[in-house]
Amino acid sequence: MEPGLLAAYRRTRYRVEPQDGPAFELRVDRPCPALDALLRRHAVACASFITAWNPRSRALPEAANRARQRLLAQDIATLKLIAL
């Protein structure tokens, strides 16, 4: 990954909106007590933050991103994974 792209990811504030608690910000390489609490509530040791928006860091129109995100949510549900 290009250093500039990695730096951009590290500057980004990712908004997490769990279904069972308040929204919070997640940052790359930063501790997040709210995420720790969410993991404890679900009795899991780890999680992944995935999104279908802007694949391979290429900007897409909002409508395309929303459609891709809906498909990802359907895939997650089909696999019977927990999505928060």
C-alpha cells in the first residue's frame, strides 16, 4: 500500500453505529474503549470492520456505494454472521 494511502486511512475517522448501543468513532492503530465494550457485550475476542464502499480505495457514486453495502449486508446475513 502506498504510504500516502495508508496515512489517509490512519487519518480517517470510521463511524460505527452498533444496533445495540451508541455510535462511536474507530481509528486505525488507536485504542477504542467503546469497541472493547461492544466486543465484551457480544462475548467475542475480535472483530472486523468491513465495508463495501469505495472498493480498492476508488471513489464511487453514493448510490453505487449504498447498493454495494446492501449486497454485503445480505451476504453477511446469508452466512449467519453477526453484523453490528
